[in-house]
Amino acid sequence: MGRRSTSSTKSGKFMNPTDQARKEARKRELKKNKKQRMMVRAAVLKMKDPKQIIRDMEKLDEM
């Protein structure tokens, strides 16, 4: 007989091949989005002036 995929659901049932492919595609997409978010955050931090951030924090401490 044919081999079953090793992927299963939380309840222990074997997954439909279509659902399995969809799950893998979603996993890849989330990984790509995470990498993209990290790059955007790094770019924003590079644009900011560290001295200005420290001054803003000191003003908040004075309040």
C-alpha cells in the first residue's frame, strides 16, 4: 500500500496532502514576514539619532 505522510494534526490524525502543503506554505510565509519585519525595524533604528533618544528619556525622567 501507499505510504502515509508523517505529518499529523494535534489530535493524531493524518493530514490531507492539500492541507499539509497549505500549512507548509503558511509556515514559509510567516518566516519571510518575520525576516522582513526585522529588517524594517533595523532600518528605522539606523535612522534615529541616539543622542536625541537619550535627551528624550532624560526629559521623561525629569517629569
